[in-house]
Amino acid sequence: MYRYEITEAVATGVRRIEELRAHLDAQGPLPRIWLGRTRRDLEAEAIAASTIMEGVAVTVDEARRILAGDRPTGVSVEDIDLVDGYRDAMRFVLARADADAFQWQSELVLSLHHLVLGGSYAKGAGRFRETQNWLTNRASGSQVYLPPPAEKVPSLVDDLAAWLQATEEPGPLTSALAHVSVAGIHPFSDGNGRTARIVASLSMYRAGFRLPQFTSLEEWWGRHLEDYYSAFDCLGTKWAPDTDVTPFLEVHVQAQVAQVEALSLRNTTERALWTVLQDTAVSDMGLNERATHALYDAFFAREVTNRYYRGMADVSEVTASHDLGKLVASGALEARGAGRSAHYVAAPALYELVVRHAELDPRWLGTPGDIVAQRDAVLMGLANRLHAANEAREA
């Protein structure tokens, strides 16, 4: 097991994460439909970030569509299988994490890896590597890190699982150590990074950090790749059991703090938006609250297809056509294309409806027709209102 110290930076970060958990838990349970939507959106962002980090070029919108069963024609079957595999691994984590009989074992890590690689036998899914591997600099091609020999991998993963089962370290610290340990052992021929990040998320969930803000660090790493890869510099050029990984812990914990704070602010604003859109769908249009899914995606300038909406709202094709047709008739959405290319986008009236229902100043909308600017203006207006309300409560 690697060496580490709980420095002031690590201790401060862990305390802040605990504070954020207490603050978010005190807000009470989230509405089920909104919690499910948040988890799915963050899941798509995490999967896209994590797969892109491994060289699989799938965008967030493509991942979102794949996860809803609406497979984009421009994405290969292999890449779709990898997205589905990552999704299955994350859902496996959520299903197993709070089981009374949960045990950290090598077989659990192997099962996660099997799911991550979509069961690909050719890529060694669910099997430890049997040969020596090494990490290279993608730009120069030079070797930068030599993992332990293949014959040591099973016992090293056993030792890691035993430590995870017995440790009483706080969740953020356990998560960071699990992450760097799997990455350092590099136990597989492919998919090591993705597996390491999922094991880290599982560690957080096991420690009681159940909200998606605490298990979506991949999206942060995807936007800070240089920080991510630099954090592993403490491993040196080859595996050594007594390596001091304190620098990695500091970076990991600080990233967790930044991500949770950012996602919490974003979640508060977007939840307010969801509530406004739900009121619009139910009160103005006489639709079921499930139609909020279509309005929400359209608000963010995403194309909504019948198949995508069916996957998000869990309805039949006929029901989806009915809902989308009423949203078009209401003026909130516009239909584009035909046949397999048919989809729906936000109409200018959608932003006007949000402003009216949220009782925002219409001047926030700015230039008519500039949908991106109007979207950002509405979100800013909602964020400002929430900030003012918080300040008033604290005064």
C-alpha cells in the first residue's frame, strides 16, 4: 500500500467536503423525477469525459442520446458499446454500494472492469493482464511509467481490496487512494483509467456520499486534463510499493471540493429552471410532468427526437408523439426534418414562457432570435434571484 500523509491541504479539503455533504443533506430529499434527471445528466457528462480521456471521441450530447436508447448514426458500434459499458458499471456501483453484504474483493474490481469494456474478450474485459505493460507519452511515444509485473497484479489488487474493506479513513481520502492505487497497479490491458475512476466513485458512495455531485468527478478531470495527469507524477517512472502519493491526494481532494461546489450551484439553478418548465408544461399546456424532459433539453439547445424522449420519459412511441405534438402546438418547440432525421428544438417562445413563469424581467431576454444568449440570460436571472433569496435568509 502506498505511503501518504494527511497534510493541512488534505485535511482542509476533507472537512470542506463533509461540510458540503451536511449542507446538501439538510436540504432534504430531492423530488424523484429531478434526482433521476440530474443523475442521468451527470452520468452522461462523466461518461463522455472519461471515455474521451481514454481516446474514445464521444460528445456529451452523443452520450446522452446513447444512454436514452437513441443511438447517433455517427458513432461507431464499438464506441456505443463502451458508453453502454461505462453506464452499466456505474449503475452496478449504485446497485451494490449500499448492500449489507457488500465486500471489497478482487472479483468486484474484475466485474467492474468487465462492464467498463462492454464485455469485450479481445480487450481482456474482466481479466487481469498476463504480460508487462507500460505507459507512454502520447506525443513523444517514450515510456513514462512501468507498472508492476503481471504476476504481482492479483495479490496487489487483493491487498488493495483488503485495505478498502478495513480502512476507517474518510470517504474523500479513501476515494483518492483507491484511484491512485488502481492506476499505479495498472492491472488490465485496457480500461485502467476508467476502472480506477469508477472504483473511486464507489468508495465515495460507500462512505455515504450518495448525491451525484459527489460521484461525478470525471467531468471535472475531463476539463482539467493537465492537472489530472500531472497528479500522477508522484508515482515516478516505475511502480514501487513505498511511493508517497500525498501530492495525488491533495490534488484529488481539491478537485472534489471544486466539483461539488460547482455542481451544487449549478444544480440549484437548474432545479429552479426545471420547476418553472414543469409548471409551464402542466399548467399552460395541460401535459403530464414528464413533458418537462423535452422542454428542459430543448432549453439547452439540444435536439429532441421521438426515440430520445421515449427513453427519457419512459413512454410509448404513440405517447411520445402526442406529447411532442402538443409542445409544438403550444409554440414552445419547433419540428425540424422528416423521417429518421425528424427532431424538435426550442422555439423563441420557450424562453419567453420561462421568463413569464419565473417572473423575471423581460429585458433579460435581450436580442430576439439569439437562443444561446437568451438561455444564458435566463439562467443568470434565476441564479441571481436564488442568490438574493439566500442572502435575505442569512441576513
